[in-house]
Amino acid sequence: MKNRVPHILILTLAFVCLTSCKKTDNLIDFTEEDEILLGEKLSQAFAENPNFNVIPTQGNSVPYGYASSRLNEITTSTLITKGEEFTWNIYLLDDTERQAFAFPGGHIYISTGMIFFLDNEDQFSGLVAHLAALINQSLITENLFFKYGVNNLKQIANSGGDDVLESIINDLELRDEFLTFTRGNEIQADTLAISILSETSQSCRSGGLFFEKILNVQSNQQSKFIAAHQLEQSRIENIDEVVAMLGCDASIDDESASRYQSFRNSLP
């Protein structure tokens, strides 16, 4: 495990992160239980749609074990406030497109196209940490409110709203942006992700490594989802400023790439 940065600095940074972006008032009426139920309904509908190829866990214990261990290291952080309440799961998609997205309640999806695009364990962990931060801060839930309506999501959580549920899944099927996050949302998630990663065996700059990899490809090759995450060079600079302020360990160990290559080789 990396050396932990001074605890008071992490707490201060987390407080700024948690309070920097005003939450929609709808979140007051949408309980944590509603988030969990909504995520379960979305995850079930996604799994049942024949147009998506979720790699089965049966017979693929090695790649799922690796991905789950990265997720578990992140979600057991003291800074993940919903670590015990949510059922955190990571799903691998057999899809050549570079996709990565998440549903409320702890459901993370990453495509093989994205997995094979990345170079090492730290880049992968940076992606997972960013998605986990978005879930933990209810930023995904909040953006779903804006796009589909809080009452509709409430109906889905209570086993209704089939038309809206179908619309959400169709947006994903059409490779729509699904959700477009504000710059404030992204800064909030980046800051929390860096603090979380500082408590793990990964580089605390892993999020920056992931976004650098995405930024260094031609714009027409970037997935719509990634484009929706307000990616530009200044974002990398902001991440570096937070890393410098925390003074956390940003180094990558020598085995990061080889461990990740073994993970990729284990995919069906």
C-alpha cells in the first residue's frame, strides 16, 4: 500500500470536493434505497438486452477476479461513504468500442475495447476510481434526473416506468452520450478519486494517466462517453495540481504493465 498522505489534508480536500458542487434538491426526495433499487433495475434491464454482450462470470473467474480486486481496493477506501450501503459490482463487456459507464448503486461497466486500449493497471484503476467517485457522490443519479426526470426514475425504482427504462437502455444501445457531466461534476470526481487512490497500491495520479491516454488519440477515435466527460488538457493540469497539493505517491511500480497484460490475456 502507498504511504498515506496526512489525514487532515485528505479530510479537508474531501470536504471541499463534497461541498463544491450544489446538489439538486431532487436528491433530497430520492433516497439511498431508491438509488440502489434504480441501479438494480437498470443493471437487470441491461443484462437482459440481447444487444449487449456482458461476459459471463461463470468460466471467467480470472479476469473477473482481477477487475473485482481493483474495484474492491477502491471501494473499501475510508473516503467512499457508500461503500457498505451499495452493492459494488464490475461487469466486463465483449465490445470492441471503448466504453465505460456506471449505474447508481455501485454498477460499473467496462468494455474489452477500453481494456485493450489501456496500457497498465494504474490506468485501469484510474478509470474505475473515477466511475466509483461519480457513483459515490450521486452524480450519476443527479444527471439521470436532468435527462429522464426524477418522477420517472422514482417509478423505475418502484417497479414501474417501463417506457423510461427502455429509453435509457436504448440510449446506451445507440452509443449515445448517455450522461454528460458538468465541469464541476468532473472536478469533484477527480479530486475524490485522487484521494481514494492515495490509499491504494496504485499511483494516486492514475486518473490523470487514464485521461492522458484518451487525450492522446485523435478526437474522432474518442468514444462519445469519454467526450461527455469534459476532457481537455487543463483537466490533466488540475489533476496534477491536486496530486502536488496532497504530496501523494504518483509512481507506477515496475509490474503494473505485466499484471495488466495477464488480465487482458485472461479475457475470453
